[in-house]
Amino acid sequence: MWQLFQFPLCPFSRKVRLLLAEKGQTYDLVRESPWEMRDEFLDMNPAGTTPVMVADSGPAAGSVLIDSQAICEYFEETVEQFPLIAGSPATRAEIRRLTAWFDQIFYSDVVAPLLHERMKKRILHRASPDAGTLREAMKRANTHMDYVDYLLDHRSWMAGGTMSLADVAAAAHLSVADYLGGIDWEGHRTTKRWYAGIKSRPSFRPLLSERMEIISPPKHYDQPDF
């Protein structure tokens, strides 16, 4: 049995959880607030970041997996069900490129500042968010969503004709940004239509039911038809 150390608004943990759900894998969730810097957690991952997966029994007992992409690649290689990095070499390269784009560019420009201003400041310091930082994050979100609209105008899914890890990464980051009120869906109908389909998937429903303490999402957040 695997344990996944994560917290509700960690987009990288959401990415792993969506992949595991699509592949039909079971695991136990362990709540970990990385900003607390627990010694036991740092012993597993000195970088102090989530997600971390630990196998406490079974063939992989004792294994510790760190970093969402490494974890996703591990299960992609070891579980044949519902492959999410598939197709030609060029298609697989595009899947990895877009996954990295969401994990790096979209996260740093949009999700990270939203998390800092609307989650970490409130939980750690009981402080109000900086309006200028929020405006800039939402402005960048709008620009990046234009690119996502372009992709989905030319493809059935994010990286091609089938659902892939790129869609999983995109949904993970967009869902956190949406929870924190950072997405203008009305200005991005194409992406909204794609996201409504993602929200309707059984793999996604548990994520939408979770809440972070003292922070409430918009009313439309957990509604597939929004």
C-alpha cells in the first residue's frame, strides 16, 4: 500500500492523484503541510516539498518517490492501465513539453502567487493578500489561458487526440487557481468546455469535494456544468 503525503491545494499532488485515479490505483492520503517543516517529513524529502509517496507494504515496500513528474512516470511505467504518455515519439515529447509548461510556467506565474497571497498569508500570518500581486497573477492567467484556448481549438485534448498527462497537469493547476478565484472562465469558452468535461470524470470528483481550512472556493468550483 502506498501513502501520498500532500495537502488539498497542492497542484502537484493533485496531478499525481488524478493519474492514480485514472489508472485505478489505491493509496492512503496523508495530510502534510510542508511549511511546517516537520523533521519526519524532511527525513523523507529534504527539499520539504509535496508530493511524496511512500510504500509501506507490498513489492515496493520501503520505496520513497519524490516529485510529481517522477511519481507519474513511475506509475506510467509500472501500471499498463490507461496510459497517459502514449503515442508516437513526437506525441510523447509534446505531452511532456506541455506537462512541464504547466508545472513550471503556469505554476510560477499564476498558481504560486495565488497560493502565497490567498492561502499561505492567511494560514501562517493571518495577513491580507496584496492586491497588486493578485492582479498580476490574474493578468498572466488570462494570457496563458489564451494559449490553452489555442491548443484546444486545434486538438481534441491538450496534446493531441486522446487524454494525456498534459490534461492531468493542466486540470491540476487550473483547479487550484480556480479554487483561489484566479480564473476568468467567461473569457475562455474553449478551455471552459474542456474543463467541464474533466470535472465530470470520476477521477476528479474527490478533489472537488475537498476544502482548505479558512479558505472557501467560488460557488461554481465543484459544479461540472458551470
